[in-house]
Amino acid sequence: MSIPPINQTRMEHESVHFSCVKEDPEFVVQWYKDGVPLDDLPFLNGRFLVTPEGSLDIYDAALNDNGFYSCRIVSTKGTLSAGAFLNVQYKAKVVYSPAEVFLAYGKPGTLDCHFHSNPPLTKIRWEKDGFLFDTYNVPGVYHRLNGSLYFDRVEKEHGGKYTCTPFNELGTEGASTPMDVIVQHPPKLIVVPKVLYFRKLGDNITMPCEAENFDNRGPAIVWQKADGKSLFYPRVTVTGGNLTLTGVRSEDRGVYRCVASNIAATISVETELIVEENLFHRKHFDLHVNATNKNIVAYWKRPYSFCTVWLVILVVL
């Protein structure tokens, strides 16, 4: 290898040239980035060229191109390799900006600015509802080292549309799209089911569960069985938080739980469904009888429980 590659620093979108001049045209030159062949890197597809002499040209440099590039020359005499680093610099840029961010009322919260920067970040400018948001003038709100906003205790007035603009010594690519910060209150149930329901086989039942809407944003409501078993779809439907079960069966008995949740908190309420059926017509009624010359003892399992019922009949001689 007569000319090895050397470290390069380039601006984004510029071209990059790494030398790797082989001494014999018959030698084979292979290029790698961080140990991976360039042909196996989709983000470089169509943007690099290995010249006849063995050097590497990269076009339209991008932030993903940063890394260590190594040239390997293979010949009958053996293998030679050398490498160099590529440092692609660019203005600080926002790479992701969620349309909505939910923060829990009364709890700590964080609002992130998702950006890339090389050279490193120097500052971030935050705006709220079109005006500069200066944390020095807002009690309980601070800038973190990574540029995020940290709220000691989220209040209603912290809601609004925020934008962030990251800067480095090269400048900025501009502000983020607006992020709508929505302050959510913990769920509050305004309609709850009864503690206990009795139904006969084949009956239908509706168990209500409704939560208060704050700013037209109600919490998510789901129903569960406390024993972890699945609900019996399609006989079960949930509409507006209310659970309806049609054609009640014996396996439907048990404790049901209504769970309301949002970013602020999760609350729940329980109710129990008891299915009434004729005890002595159960297919698997487990009755045991023991008789002696003095008494007759009968015992059986009570339906829907772990209790055993005993009946003792004394024989009078």
C-alpha cells in the first residue's frame, strides 16, 4: 500500500475521499465501515465508489456515515490493511417531534427535544404558544443538560403548544413542529357496578363502569376477571365502559374488575357475579355417603366455593 487513508472531517452533503493506492493492479481491494463490508450497508447504497487504484469516494455525506473506514488489500503475498475515521459535521437538527405529549397532573414530568448534533449541542431555545419559554421565569421548571424541560410538579397552566430549536457552533436546521402538551388528571369513576350480582343460567347482565372526562379526554377503560381468565367473547361486549354479558353460564361466575387508566394513574373497582343453578342438577355434583351402625354421614362440595357441607344423621336404636 503506497498511500494509506487518513482521518477526514467533512460537512454534511460534501464528498469524502479516502486514499488506498495499491502497488499492483492485480491486487484486490476491499473496504469496510466499522468492520462491515460497504456493500452490506443499505444507507451507503449508490453513494460510494471504489476507484481502479483502490481509493474510496463517498458522495453526499450523511450523519450515519460517521465511523471507522478500513481498506484491505489482498495479494499472493498476504493481506495489508489500514484505516481512518470519518467525522461528518452538521447543524443541530430535530429528528423527531411527537404531535401530542401527555403529562400527569400533580406529578413530575419531562418534555424532550429529540435532536442530533455534531459538533455537540450548545443551547436549546424553547417556545410555548409562540412565545419564548424561559425557565428562569417559570417556577418549578428547569432545563436539563440534554436540553429537555423538567417539571417539578405538572400544573394545568403547563399545557400548551411547545417547540424546541437546538443549536451548535454551526447553527441550527430550525425548530421542531409544535408538540401539544396535554395535562391529564387521574381517572375518576362516576358510575360503578354493584358489589354483588345474582343471575340465573341463560340470563343477560350489564355491569356499568363510567369515568369522568376531563377536557373531553376520558381514560381507557378495560374489564378483567380477577382470576386472570379471559372474558368470554363474543358473549361479552364493552360499550362506553359498561360490560354486557349475554347467555350467562356457570363458568361466568367470579370477580370482575373494571380498570380505568391514563398517564396520570390507574384505578379499579371490583364486582362479583354469582350464577344461580339447581344444586342437585349439576352434572358433576360430588356427593359422598358413609354409613355405620350408629350414623350416616353425607358430605359434598358447595358450588362456586372451596367449602364442604357435612350432614350427619344419627341412627336411634
